[in-house]
Amino acid sequence: MLQSYDSNRKIIQKRAINKLKSLLRNYDGLFNTIEVKQFVDGLKKKEEENDLHTSTHWNMTVTYTVVVQKDLQKNKNLLKELHNKVSRFILIN
């Protein structure tokens, strides 16, 4: 009985090894189909679009930040000027 089990186990292992070898031989062929290439190309295109979107978003953010900083500096200068005028007006009167 033990010999029969050992023999069956070897047969199963041999079949599994042969099946694995067959799968590995066909592996490259499975992934070189037109559908897979189209799928990969679609993923690449989406990635490029996402990169472009992200880049555009960052450029807009940087531009907006620069504009806000310029406006803030203008406002600070105007407030300083107004404060100086009010201070001089109070001193004169």
C-alpha cells in the first residue's frame, strides 16, 4: 500500500512538473497577444494623461501662489502707505 502511494505521488509530481513546464513555455506567448498589447498601451496612455493633468495642476497652483504673493505684497505696501498717511494726518492736526 505504501509503495502504491509513493508511486501515485511520483506520477502526480511528474504531471505537475510537466504542466508547469508547459505553462512557462507558453508564458511569453500568452502575454504577446494583441489584446494584451492594447491593454498595456491603454494603461500607458492613461498614465501619461494623469501625469499631464498632475503637471498642469502643479503649474496652475504655482502660478496662483505667485499671483497671491504679489497681491499680498501690494496690499502690505498699500496698508503701510495708508498707515503713514493717517499717522502724518494725526500729527498735523
